[in-house]
Amino acid sequence: MELIHFQETYASLVDAYVLSEEQLRFTAHPSKSIPLCKAEPNRHAILGGENDRLVVYFALHEQEGVQPYSDNPRAILLRTLSTDYHELGKGYGKAALQQLPEFVQYQFPHINEIVLAVNVANEFARKLYVKYGYKDTGRRVIGSKGMLIVMSYPLEVRV
């Protein structure tokens, strides 16, 4: 799986991306996220592709996007991470989390922390984040879909 920045040439892949009702309890469809990324220069739509299929989607949000979750001006917020419903259970979400630190270090060399907020009811996702090195910061935030646990992954800054 390869992580790449969204471009309009990938719009048909986004249109074909499917999330179940259960997934939509905790995240938004890429078609809702991508327009926000286009409108805000500090928000970046990222696609996880495999054999010309969109299997994973997430957004990375710098600066003002991080503020409710962290006081670190060099942090980036991982938002709306999802795996296409038809690709669940194939390890793509895990692969995205494994590749994310290096991707961020390469694409955003000024960033020294990845921050995310996971719904307290989304136990599966929380356990997955812990498995891949994210730590509970103790911070709690009320989101549009309920109480969120803020988690953090420190990065080494490449100069």
C-alpha cells in the first residue's frame, strides 16, 4: 500500500469508497473531508492505494486543526482515518499506521508529533492505536460524535 496526497485524478476512487453505517458512527466519508482539505491549506487529504484501489483514507491537519487536542505548535492531527468497507480485515489500516510516522517525517519535516482523537466507544480503534505506539495523553475533548480520547505519537525531527 502506498500513501499519496489526494489529486482530482483520484476523484472516481473516492466516489467508489464505501463506509458502513457502523464506520460512519465514528468517522466521515472522504467525500465530506476532501472539500475541507481543498478549502483549508493546512488540511491535507491522504489516500492509501493498493493496485489502483483506494483502501484507506485520512486527513492530516496542521496548526489550527491541532489546537483543541494539543498545545504543541509542531504537531499534526490525524483525522477521519478509515478503511474501505470491502477492504476491512486485510491489514490496510495497520499498514497505514505503520507507514504514517515515516510519511509525516518525509512530507512534513517540521512536525514532531502526530495527535489523534478517538471516540471512547471505538474500542477497536483505540486498541489499534495503542498497538502502533500511540499513548493516551489524558486529555479529553467533546466531539460531534461524543467524548474523545486524545492520543499522541512522538516523532524525531529530520533536519
